[in-house]
Amino acid sequence: MKSFKILTLVFFIFTCRYHAQPFTLKSVDEAKEFSLKIYYGTHGKGAFVQYKGQKGIIPLQIKSFNVDKSGREDGQPDFTSYVWEEIIDGKINGTYYLTEGLRDLFDVKYIRKKDNRTFKLEEDKTEKFDGVSKFLLHDIMIDYNIFYDNKLKFIYSNKQTVNLQLPDVDSPNFSRHATINDYNFDGFDDISFSIPDGGMGVYRTFTVFIYNPKTKKFEKLIEPDLSKSKCECLCDLKIDKNKKIISSGCRGGARWWKDFYQYKNGKLVWVRSQEITD
């Protein structure tokens, strides 16, 4: 089990390093060439595009998300396909299509709605990645760096910017991973950032920010009392939406543990812990 978990984690970190970054796309066979960057998060959420030479951004709304796992038996990677609708002034202006493999992008195109014209796109691999990734969530720009620093920005629609520092990491070959999910089961997407633990790096520690629909701002999750927990952090978080339970997993000594939490009176509290034996 130990070796399986480590191998799984190594694969997970590798894929996160590649897929978490935005992609620079360029036109194919167009008389007037153009390029753009596309940013997106978990399951295609938080997406937007920014065309080269333009200061503004165009929000994208995820229409469909599909993972093709048919090649696993032959040792082939999964292929993840996204379809986004381009929203301008509250109206659908066009549709973006993109399929993501382990190392490459496939079938990338944009279909303009007004004349149904298709623009083929491909990844521009000459662009050097600076580590900056962004999401647009609840009309809030979230700006952070995957590799090179711990800065986090929440840029609100009224131009207010909140600058924060995410936890530092000891591992020299790390990647910061962002996950969009509903961490308090209120129907609104939140966001978390995870890094390898400071020990052997066999699990990831999470910092969670909850979206408050009343204030329309992100607020850092107040962590639960960990005195009864087996893990001294929120680690490898998993969400059970049906039971409204959050689990946290870590290794202590030679054992793997999982802690379970639920919300009571708006606060996350410990429920139970168990050893993972299989």
C-alpha cells in the first residue's frame, strides 16, 4: 500500500504541474494570425480567455466536461474534453472546444455564433510559462503562482485587491495545486490551494478559502480543533457531498490515517478518525 500511494502521488504531482498552468493558443491557417491565453480550473470552472494585445478578459462558462478513460487498460493516459460558452454582455458569443491529454492538446477550436465560423487553434509551446495561474470565480479574479512564490491575490470587480501569502513549502521540486469545489456545502464554489507536506511529501496540505455570498468575498476557512485528529493539518481533502462530510488523510509513522469532519453551527468540527488498512 505504501509504495502504491507514493507512486500514485508522484503521478498526481506530475500531472498537476502540467495541467494547472494556463495554455497559450494560436490560430491555424488564418490570414491574420491571433493568439490568446485560456485559463481554467477544476472541471473547467473559473475559466476565461485573454487575447494577445487586449487588456480585457472574456469569461467562459463551462458547458460540458468529460473524461475518456478507455485507454487505461492499454496503459494510455486519460483524455479530458471541455466545452465552454463565451459570454459577452451576458450573451453567448461563441463556443470553445479543447481536449487535454497528458502532454498535448487536441481538437482545439472556437466557433463564432453569429456566422457559425470555426477557428482552429493549437498550443503555442514557444511561450515560456512564468508560473502565474488565474481563475475567474464569482466575478472575482484569483491570481497565484504555481512554482515561484507564495503570493495570492483576490481582485474584486470594484478593483479592490486583497493580497495574501500562502504557506511556504520545503520541497524544492513542488507545485502548488488549486482546486475549485464547494467546501462548506452551501451551493457556491470555493477554492483551495495545496502543497506537499513538509516531511516526505507523500500527501498534500490544504489552505481553503470559502466564498461568502452575502459579502461576495472569499474568506479563509477557520480550521477545526485538531486536538482529537490523527492528522495535524487539513491534508488530501476529499468531499462527500451526500453525507456533507470532509475527510483529511495523512501518514503518521508507518500508518495512514483519515479524519472526518462536519459543519456544526457554521464551524468545521472533528467527528471521528480511522486507520486506513487496505
